[in-house]
Amino acid sequence: MVSTVPPGPRTEAPAAEAPAAGVQGHPYEPQADRSSPNRNLTPISTSLDAEGRLAVGGCRLSELARTYGTPLYVLDEATLRATCRAYREALEASYPGPSLALYASKANSSLAISALVAEEGLGLDAVSAGELLTALRGGMPAERIVLHGNNKSREEIELAVNQGVTVVVDNARDLELLAEIAPGRPAPVRLLLRFTPGIECHTHEYIRTGHLDSKFGFDPDRLEPVLRQLAQCPWAWLDGLHAHIGSQIFELEPHRDLAGVMADALALARSLGHPCSDLNVGGGLGIRYVASDDPPSIQEWVSVVAEAVAEACRQRNLALPRLLCEPGRSLVATAGVTLYAVGSRKEIAGLRTYVAIDGGMSDNPRPITYQSPYTALLADRPTAAATETVTVAGKHCESGDLLLKDIALPATASGDVLAVFATGAYNASMSSNYNRIPRPAAVLVHDGIAEVVQRREQPEDLLRYDVIPARFSPVPSAGATV
Ligand code: LLP
């Protein structure tokens, strides 16, 4: 039985003055769980300055908004490093063999995050040429990268093979392309084989991957023929097996079950002559978006996974593989805060009050896609008493572009800065230019210093790839600028 964030709408505002329910009390309270940031609502360095205004990484949030503009993605370096260390140390403490956590960079891919994660000794999972290039240019060593994808292009596989990145074979097409690309190279190509473990977990259906009706990986009954086929390929070196069951998962049982399924597959692969020194159990650990969320800690998750894999191998008399896992959300989500400026307001008597901010579904598509709840506070009045229940709306031309439904807030005025927490994962990476709105900048904060790690897109940037056919007559305002 797995319980996770239910897919239905769910929002919660922290109560003003009185601490909101939840392990850490009011979100800005400094007694955060520093050892497992995924259990906190806010970055671990969140504090109140002398005037009672919110600060992260020693930087006052409203000041960041003024300096860098809004919407603004703020990333707390202390939280990012703490989560990397939590995974590394938990693996070292609870797994008797070698191990490596690979950051699932789909959660938030940038040069700076790649560099930071590499510096912390983790590896990285990429799913496209873009993520791969970002990781390599960010300084992630190729031997610590794996390339995923259920429909890799020839160019993506070539890039991985040329750079010495491990390719996760997902399907027969991958094998066809590899059979064209790999032979004749000085060394066999390193591979992992992804299969669908057939484990159900009750997260949002869009982010479930381990059940049999999934587009990812080989069916379990295809495993043996594929392993036999690979055993005949001198250009292939099967490093190990991969499976991933889903995302934003709070229960530990499916991860325990996965260990048994994977150990059976490992025994089969080794019996067919494959070295299979790696077992990659994917990611999936959930995080706290609202006070009522209660995800396991990184330490609990890792120890359950590590002990289950070690025990499953013991039972089957298998030499311990290197244990790989692929955390995405739990590694970066809590480090992120998005700052918006409050703008217009619409009151519908007896029905609803909309407070609009200067971003929305283009910088955070999660509420409209998965009905995901978030927690927000006013950056300069985080402890002011809530006086009304409002719905925070984005600025996009879409009625469903609502960031926070029915949130209790103090009265807001245009220009107030709203801080939305836990936006470090799957926000920037899933952002769009819908309505031709440029993507926000991102700043990394630490010890009172803010550094731009992604520059703000400009309207002009959005025109860069447009072409007007020469046969069209030029329009009078063609020289307009913003
Ligand atoms: N490994 C594989 C093969 C994956 O497909 C994923 C996520 C991960 C690792 C990382 O999972 P995490 O630790 O982040 O749960 N856009 C959705 C999430 C999609 C997850 C896709 N795969 C969201 O915003 O909730």
C-alpha cells in the first residue's frame, strides 16, 4: 500500500502568527530538519531578519526581488549541499558495498547545479542531449553520468558513447542504434538495462512509471531474451540493471519490494554471463509541499533501500552490486523559492477573491498539470495575521492558471512580494514561454551573497528563432522594442 500526495486539489496556507501544523512548526522557523531538507517546507537557511522579513541564505527575499526582478527563482546553496551530503552519507552508513547517488537532472538542469552536484561527489542522470551537455559542461565527469530516455535519438546515443557516458537501454530501438554505433570502438560500450518492475504505487498517474502499463523500459518477460541477445554483442558491457517506480512517493514498501524484483533480475543476468556490478533503483522520494505532507527522511529512504537490496542479494547468494539511486525532487525541491510581485486583484462577492502575480503556469506548471499544492508567505510580513482567503492566480490566458487555491493571507497590495516554497524541482525545468513570457532568472544564495546562475530571458530572446518569409511585406512597427 502506498500513500502519496493525492492527485486532487489541496492547498494549505500556514496560519499567521500561530504556527501552522507540521513537524517544523511555522515554515520560517529555524529549527528545520537540517539533516533531511525534504521534510521541511522552506530552505534550511530560512530566517527572519531584524525587521521580521524573510531571508534565505542570508539574503532578504524582498531585496532579491528588487535587485533581480520577479518572478525570480531563488536557490539555497546550503540546502542543496545538505541534501547531496545526506544521500552520500546515508548510503555510506547503510549499504555494505559501494554506492553512488545520481542526481536526476530533469528536476532542475543548469550548469551551476551540475557543478555543485559534481563537487559534492554525486553522479547525474540525463535524459536528453541538452541535459547531457549541461552536465558535461558543468564539470560532471562522464563516468558518473547515465543517459536515460524512452526514445533516444541517434545523436543522443552517439554523444553519450563518444563521451564515455553509460547508456541506459530502454527498448529494442536503443539496441538497434547501439548495434550501429558501438561496434569497432576501442572498448565495449557501458550499458544499464531498464525494465518495468511491475510495482504499483499510488502517486499521480502522470508520474508513475513502475507499473506494467508504462512507456519506460522492457517488460519483465522481455528481460531474459534481451539479456541473451546482449550476451552475443561483443560491443556491449552490461554494467547493471535499472528500474524506477515513480515520483513523490511517501511510502517505503514499494522500494523494499523493488529490491526483491531487481535482485531476481540480477541473478538472471549474472547467470547469463553478464558482469552486472550495478543495481540502479531509480528515485522517487517525496518532499513536503504543505504542512500536512509527511515524507520519510532521506536517511530512512536510503536505509530501507540499502538494507532491502543487501538482504535480497544475501538471500540469493549474489555478490553485492554497487548501489545506485537517482533522486531528483528530494535533492533540489526544498532549496527553491520563487518570488513574485503581487499585481491586480478581482473580488467576486460571495464567491472568490483573485490576487494575481506576475508569473504562473509558465514558471510553475505543476499546479495546472498535477493540481499540486504549495505553501506561500508574504516575504516582508511572514508573521502578519491572515485576514482573508484568496486564490493566487497567474498572469496567463488560461482560467486554470491558479498557483494557490484558497490560501489564507494578510491583506496584500500591489507590489508585495510573495514567496512560494519548495519550487526547486520541476519548475524551472518544466517552464515554458506560454504567452511569450520570458523565463525568470535564477539566483544561488549563500552567506548573504546572491549570484545569478540563470539570466532572465528577455522578450527579444523569444524572437530569436522566428523567421518572417521574405515575401511578406514589412509591418510599420517592425522596429519596436520593449
Ligand atoms: N529516475 C528516473 C528514471 C525518472 O524517471 C525520474 C523521474 C527520477 C529518477 C527522479 O525521480 P524523483 O526523485 O524526482 O521523484 N514532473 C513531475 C515529476 C516527473 C518525474 C519523472 N521521472 C512533477 O513535477 O511532479
